[in-house]
Amino acid sequence: MRPDAPAPIRIAVTGGRGRLAALLAEHLSRTEPKDSGPGTNTGPAASPGDGRDEPRAPSRAQQGAGNGACASHAVTLYSRGGGDGFHDLARLEPELANHHALLHLAWSTLPATSERDRGAEARHDLPALEKLLAGIAALAEQSRPHFVFFSTGGAVYGNAPGRPSREDDPCRPIGRYGRGKRAAEEIIERFAAQHGLPCAILRISNPYGYPVPRSRVQGIIPHAIRCAVEGQTLTLWGDGHARKDFLHYTDFLAAVEAVVARRLTGTFNLGAGESHTVREVIALVEKHTGKKITLAFQPAPAWDVEDSRLDNRRLAAAADWRPLVSLDEGIRRSVAQHAAP
């Protein structure tokens, strides 16, 4: 381990089959960041389930390291039903005291699926969350794991108020997914206030830089790259002027590592701190692929946030973190990864 790396701890990660859980497990279990060579995996590859069906991404070494040193933590991946090397999520509650930190990514919907499966969060995610928090509250204070919840930036705030949204701004979600995540945040805030639980809420923007399946509706960057390379038409929601915050996944990993290492509590925006229009994204994809993308247009869904901007200064100050990968560089890396055999 590098001398400036934090001491190793035991970390539980829920939503184990999902793309971000797989990335976090790989990152947090590495002995130290490197610029070449294979990554260290601590669990099976991501596969369909837990509402996050993207496959495991390339190793962090293949895509370039984030900022900060990483200790070799002991990471346990939990997933509904277990199997295939995953621990059963139902077994987590009696094992809570065995972990120093719990990264809670398990969630049954995405923004699009939440609109189709109405009430899914209230039936599945919110009761499971409350049960986990009650289990932590029942532990002696010194045995309680640091609870980190992965919320959403754009969906929880709704459209930005003419400037980047700050953590103390009112939340006005316009879709069911955002309302479900906000309801989860309120449960966490209540348990933290009533029981003194060490909880952090991360309002994440739009991580990118890893493969996503063709079937996934959202994810403009990988779909734009695929359409450019394969000569397919890219269908946009709206006219392409929607504005989003895009965060390269290596910066996401470094931020979460810092949150865990410092045992931060409270609510934090986790984003690049700058937003770009869909048209700007397309122009960068065309630049790095050298190919023109044919566009088609359809009306944007009513639940899609058109103007998403996040102020990341609170997290930057608390975690001594800042994003390192510009959108231009991140798309260049993504195009190179898409072309790799």
C-alpha cells in the first residue's frame, strides 16, 4: 500500500450486480492506482439485476486512474437473492456490525422504468432502506457502519433555478424516479436525526466512461459513440439543447473513496460542476470519431430534466477532491475504449 493511502477497512456494497457497484468494488479493493496492467476484481462481473443491468466496465488501469490513493479494502458485494458469487442481500442485516462502511446502491428502477412500474420504489426500495437503517440504529454506536446512499442529482432537484443547484436548494423532482429518491433521502435524514446515524447522501450527476447495453434508453455518450462508429441514426429527446452534468467514472470513484475515508456525513452533490448540452456532446463525439452522426428527434418525456446543473463545491471542500477528467478528454477515452478489441 502507498504510504498516503487510507487504512484498509471492510465495506459492504449493495446492488452488487450493477455497473457502479462493480466499479466501486474493483476500485476500493486495489492495492494502489497504476497506469497500466490488469485491475484487481473482488467479485463477479456485473449482470442483469438490481435495476442496474450494465456489464462490468474495463479496469480502472485501462481507463486511467482518478485522483487519490486507494487502500486495499475488503469489499463484499450484496445482491438480491445472492448466487453467482454475490452475498444475499437478505443476509446483510445480521452482518451489519461486520462492516465499517455500507455503500447502498441497490434500487429497483431507472428513470424510464420508474414511470412504467409505478410505485415500485414504495413497494421495494423504501421498505428495504428503512429496514437497513433500523438495523444500524439497533447497533451499539461504535459498531455502526458509515452509511452512504447513492441518490440522484438532476432528478431530485428538477430543473436548475438559473444556476447550479446547491444542496440547500428546494427539491422539486418532476419524475417518479426523482420523487422516489427524495423519499429515500427523507427517511435517511429522519434516522440520522433521531438516532445519530453516520449517513452521507450523494446526489450523483451522470457518470460515464464504461460500456452500457444497447437496450438501455438513457446514456447519451455511449449511444452517440455507437451510432457514430456504426453509422446508425441517433434519436434525441427534444432538440438537443437539454443541459446535463457529465462525470467521468474515475472521478466518481475517487470522490466516493474520499467520502468513505473521511467518513463524511450530510448531503453532497457529486458531479463535474459544469454542464453541457446534448449538442455539445454530439460535437465532441464527432470530433473524436471523425464521423458525422445522423440525428432524428422526438419529444422529450415529461419526466426528463432539461436543465441539470450541480454545484459540487461542498463535496470538493469536505473531501479535498476535484474532478480531473474534462468532458473532451472523457469522450476521447470512451471512443478509444469502444474501438479497443
